[in-house]
Amino acid sequence: MNPLTIDQIIQFGVLLSVLLTAYLTIRFRDLLAAALASAAMSLLLSLEFYMLHAPDVAIAEAAVGAGVVTALVVYGIAKTERWEGRA
């Protein structure tokens, strides 16, 4: 069995970080914190795409996912309540 290379270890760490930020996005009751966790997840996905040799997809993910979508969500939160209500 071959040992893991440094690239595989880094990719594993990035993917675990993506899962953690996705979980935090779901669990946060503060909508602004959830939006920032979603932006962090998008940036980590962008890094993963770059490591998988897809720089065009990485740039699009960073621009749209972390940039435009986060800005629109934060703008929407600013126009409404910041905290999620109890159901």
C-alpha cells in the first residue's frame, strides 16, 4: 500500500474543512454568520477545484459563490431580521 502524498493530505484537509463549514452554515442561528460560513465554504471549494487542475471553475466559484452570492445574501439580511426565529 502506497503512503499518502502531501497533495492528497492537503486535499483531504480541504475537503474536511468544506464539510465543517457546510455543517456550520446549517447550524448557525445568526444569519450573517451563516452567510460568512457559506462564503468560506465557497472559497474552500474554489481551492479544491484549483488543486484538481480546474482553474477556470475555481475562478468562477470564487467570483460567483464567494463574491456575488454572499453580497446578495448579506444585502438581504440587512433588509430583514439578522437572527433566525424559533419555529
